[in-house]
Amino acid sequence: MPDFRTLQAIGLLFRSVNVSFRTAMDQALREAGVGVSFGEISPMVVLKARPGINGAQLARESMVSAQAMNAMLRRLAAKKYVERRPHPDSLRADSWYLTEKGARLLERSRDVFEAVTARMLEGLSDRDVRKLESYLRSCVASLGSNGE
């Protein structure tokens, strides 16, 4: 087991990578004229992968409060990027879906995502990138998340 300083450094590096990646994505999305932020794109990516998810689940997967996600979903719905439908199993919950307009927006943002991600990984060899992915998947599995 690594010592506390190493563990603390790794935790801080995870946070730093997250903040730096989000900042770079926001800047690149602005420069590309996509018209949304990384925070708005993120739940749309989840909705593409898990259509029909409810707002509370979406909030958990996006690491924001249910209230913040509710506000985000309302903004995205007003722009016609997502739509709300009644949940098949609960009268109190809603199911959320990506619209065709939202899917087109995600497609437009794909090049931005690829460019920022490639820039982040440019100092690593292909082998190192595969190892990094494996290490990160192992970390996710150890913490009991699905990683998707």
C-alpha cells in the first residue's frame, strides 16, 4: 500500500485532470461555436448511452445534485436537445431522452472532444494510453462503479 502522501497526490491529480479537462473542453467548445458547455454535453452523453434514465440517476452519474440536474435538464429541454417523458415504472419520476437535435449537437462536439483528449494524452505512447485506460478501469472497478 502506498504511503499517505502518494495516495493524497494521486487523489489531487485525479481532481486536477478533471478540472483541467473540463476547462479545456469548455474553451474548445466555445471556440468551435458548438453553443453548449461541457457541463451541458455531459448529461447528453449519458442520455445517449442510457435513454430513459430518470433525473436522479442522471444527476448521480453526472456528479451533481438532483436540483442542479433538474435545472440543467430544463435548460436543455427548452433548447430541444432533450425531452421528458413519463417514467414507465413511476408516476413521480420522469424519463429523459436525447432528441435528434441533441444527437446532432453531440456529433458536432465529437471532434472537439477528440482534439482535447488527444492533446491531454499527447505525451504518452499508444502503449501507455492502453495501460492508463486499464489502470483507470481497475480503479473504477475497485470503487464499485460501472465506469460507463
